[in-house]
Amino acid sequence: MEYLAVLLPSASLAVIFYFVMRAIFNADRAEREAMARAEEKLPDVTKVKNEPEETPETKAKPDSGQP
């Protein structure tokens, strides 16, 4: 019986850790699937997001190649 008292806290934490990690991985998988569906519907979103935004200041300055 004393073995059970010693091992029960660690076993309980292991079970809780398992369920927390499973929930995190399931949420991550669901988010990735949702992002894939969204990119499938709007494929140009990633292209637009990665392009630098053009402002009036960047239009006015010619690109000299030096900062």
C-alpha cells in the first residue's frame, strides 16, 4: 500500500501531462487544417502578406540600393 502512496502522485501528473499535450497537439493540427483550407480558398493571401507595403514615402524615394 505504501508503494501506491509513493507512485500515485507521479502517475497522476503523468496522466494529466498526457491529456494536456494531446489537447495541444490536437489544437495545433486543427489550426493547421484551418489555415490550409483558408489558403486553398484565398491562395494570394500569402503572396500579399509577404510583399512590403508601399507607402507614399517609399513611392517618392528612388531605390538607391543603399540604406
